[in-house]
Amino acid sequence: MAEISKDQVKHVANLARLALEEEEVEKMTKQLGDIINYAELLNELDTDDVEPTTHVLDLKNVMRKDEPKEWIKKEDALKNAPDEEDGQFQVPSILE
Amino acid sequence: MSLFDYTLKELQDKLHNKEISVSDLVEASYARINEVDDQVKAFLTLNEEEAKEQAKQLDEQLGENPSILYGMPIGIKDNIVTKGLRTTCASQILDNLNDPLYDATVVEKLKEEKTVTIGKLNMDEFAMGSSNENSSYQKTRNPWNTDYVPGGSSGGSAASVAAGEVFFSLGSDTGGSIRQPAAFCGVVGLKPTYGLVSRFGLVAFASSLDQIGPITRTVEDNAHLLQAIVGQDKMDSTSANVDVPNYSEVINQDVEGLRIAVPKEYLQEGVNPEVRETVLEALKQYEELGATWEEVSLPHSKYAVAAYYLLSSSEASANLARFDGVRYGVRSEKADNMLDMFKLSRAEGFGDEVKRRIMLGTFALSSGYYDAYYKKAQKVRTLIKNDFEKVFEDYDVIVGPTTPTPAFKVGENIDDPLTMYANDILTIPVNLAGVPGISLPCGFSSEGLPIGLQIIGKHFDESKVYRAAHAFEKATDHHKKRPSLGGEA
């Protein structure tokens, strides 16, 4: 039986950049635990000699020339931004 | 009879003979939306002014040899980016994305074919869900009975076609999100082979599984819509360079001698007896048409749901990292530093199911758990893919139900993620293997809800899938039934 603790949930939430309320942490601990327990089903299978599949098609690296092209203009790129200043995205302070 | 009860070919003839105009088609679409969408709730955004203007222009420009899709009213799932037309993925985090900067490749291709975009369709938030109950805006209802869900995540796409609000629509399918709602709503939905259709401009959920596909009332119209959107695309390096046949021609071949495999795992316990009986009836129909069928095994089927949730959630946790409140989307007003701004914007913008999957994926990819969960699931994916390849050595197509049950009631499964996930047990393996699958109507439950037949083919063998589907459709009348919603559909 896999167990997942509240501290683990808080750690993962931090990695995922999600602020969770204490109530959500409780609920998530239970639900993630259930899902991970269910996933333990996969351990019935011996996969030591099985190659993992990352991609279903037999595609190798797809290369293209590294050439500059017309794409979205700066003023358009800023059009949907929550905040902008002097033609750049504005964010809250990074350093305390 | 509504205009949308005709086939594409019939409507193109009518357009050409000036019996109808593109404006008539577009007006019919909005009239129907006005009539029934307060019940069905399929649309998030309407494109009415632009669509009516475009219809006028198309009526003036109608030439000798228009595209077969000329002037046809289409609905687009809201995770497919449309330039200048609001695109939200049914999420609060994109609530203010009113002016997207580009068109998805499929939307560009449709513009070349001169379809008319009627509006954007509801879905489970970021395509995560099987009932449309995870939309942050509204719960789309099943047109056959509005107490029931339309399925998901492309619930709006399927319901809008079933309700006669648009002629056809585009959806996306990561674990069943086209086929399951098509089954629940009694319409035809295809998930193409991974790589057949460009994913550029499809907001990514799980990049190794996602595909865009057509939802229509008939198999032939489905083939026409697929034809318009396939092809390798410089903007999607995973799109494949393959020869594409003329689908609407190949579907007319009969199924004499077609070898059908029926996985015993797809008719086992957990599959509702009415669904099982209806599928067995369909197989009898195939026998009468000259095909043969045999029972086979896809022995790793029972592991597909667990592998899928680990893999798709892992990919989602990486893909959804882009929603950070910096470049577009909604930013929390409560934060006074950058890190809190990320965390609070995401906490306020994402719904419960999306958060749950981001958490699961982040956990499965995190240090110390990667091998045990993510890599293990990738290995099981190989076993599932091998199951399919083995069956296709001896058979042309695989046939079974699309879903274990007909549509369920709104609210019935919402509090239990694992029960909700089990809905996709028969569609998920197809995405893991990357092969094409279609759902088409094959009957109705005693409660009058549609039942879907799933036909699965080899990689890039959409032709045989369509051929088998078309032969069944021609021999039956299920696709001609209409929901009684708000009068005549």
C-alpha cells in the first residue's frame, strides 16, 4: 500500500506552483492516495525487459533550418498580458 | 426536416442550384442555437456577426467548383485556438483570452475550405473529464435527455451536432474525448491516428496522446471533414508525412471478407448488458454483410487506465506550467511577489480536476518516484501497444463498444474520480497505442439513450475504419434518429 502524506502533498504543490488551502491539502491527500494505490496495479506486471514508449510513431529528430521568420509582433504579444510596461511584461518583484 | 439533416453532398447540390444560400445555413444554425442552447448549453462563445458577414461574402463568391465544405456551419472545441475569437479551454485562467493571436493549423485549413465558424464549444476544463461537469462555465446537457451528461471532454462538440445547432464540429481526443461524447450523443466521432492531424494551436493536455478529430452526423461527412484537416505541418514536428487516400471514395468499398477482431476484454463484466447485446447485434449485421468476426484478447487492457492517468497527468503537469499569469491569462490580484503570483494565479484559475491531475503528474515525475510511476507506465504502454500490433497481424479492424454504459446522469459520478475515469476504459488503450478509432451509433438503450460502436484500425488505416463504419451505417437507421429536444431537430 502506497501512502502519501500531507507533507508530501504540500511539497508537490510547491513544485507545481499551486497554492492549496489546508482543506484542499486534506482532500488531495486522500484522493491522490486513492489514485496512486490504484496505480499500484501496474506492479503486477514484470516490465524489466520492456522498453518504455515515449512516442508511438517511428519518428526521429525532426530538424529545420534555424532561420528568423515573421511571427507575432511585440505589440500583439503584449495585447493579452495582465500587465505591461515599456513594451515588456510586468511582474511583481522577484527579490524581497 | 432541418437543413442539417441533409448530407454534405446534398447541401452542396442545393447551394449550387441556388435552392439555398450560405446565409440560409448560417441563419439556420443561429436560429437553432437560439431555440435550444439554453437547454443544451453547448456554446461558450458565438461568432455571430462575423459569421453572418462571411456568409454574405461566400454567397457572392460562390464559383463553379467550390470545396465540398463550402459555407458549412462548424463549431470548434474551445481548446483549439482561433485568431481574434475568444479561446478559454473552459478555464477561468484563460477567462480574459478574448483576442488570441493566431489560428490553429486545422482552423487555417478550414478557412481555406470556406467553412463558417459559428462559435466555440464547451468542454471539460483543459479537456480533463468525461462529462463536461468540469467546465468552469456551464454544464452541457445530453440532447437526448437533458438530465444526462453529453460525455466529455468534447461534450459541447458532440451535443451541438446531435442537437442540430451546427452541421459538424471539431473535438480533441486524449483518452476518449471525441469517441465517448459521440457515443453518448448518438453522433459519429473519429480520433485519427496520432500524427495524422497537426496539433499546432491545440492547447496541449498530453502531447503524446492528443489528436484533433471530426464529429458529424454521418460517416461520409466525417470522412470529408477529416480530409480537410489532415497533413504534415511544419509547426508540429510530430505530424507525420504519410500518403493520404481519398477517404470519401474508399469508404464505399464493401466489407465482404473483412476480418473483425472482438476483444473479449471489451465485452466483460463492467460492460452494461444492454450495451453488450447491442454490440453483438451489430456483429450479426457485419456477418450479414459478409465480414467475419472472432474473439481475441488484448491481455493488458486492464492496466490501461492506470498507465494512462500517470502518463497523461505527467505530461499535463509540464504542459500546464505555461499558465503562470505573466504573458496572458488571469493573474491573481492578491500576490505581492513573483512566486506567490504564480501560485495564487494557478490556485484561483484552475478547477479541482485540473489541480488534481497537475498534482498527480508532478508527483509521478518527482525525484524518487519517476521510475516507479512514470517510467513504469511508459513500459506498460509498450505492452498495450504490442497487444494491438499482434491482433492487427491477423485482423483488419477491432470492434467493440465505445463505452461500458450509455450516458450517466448529471452529478452521478462527479465526486469519485476513479469511477469517472473508468468510463474511458475502452477508449484509452487506443490513444496509448496511437491507432485510429471511431464511434458511431449502433442502437439505443431502453431509456432511449444512444449506444456507440467503436471501430479501431491500424496506424494510418483510417480507410478501413471508415469502410467498416460506412457499411454498417448504410445497413442501419440509427444515425437517422433525432432527439426530440425543443421540437423538430
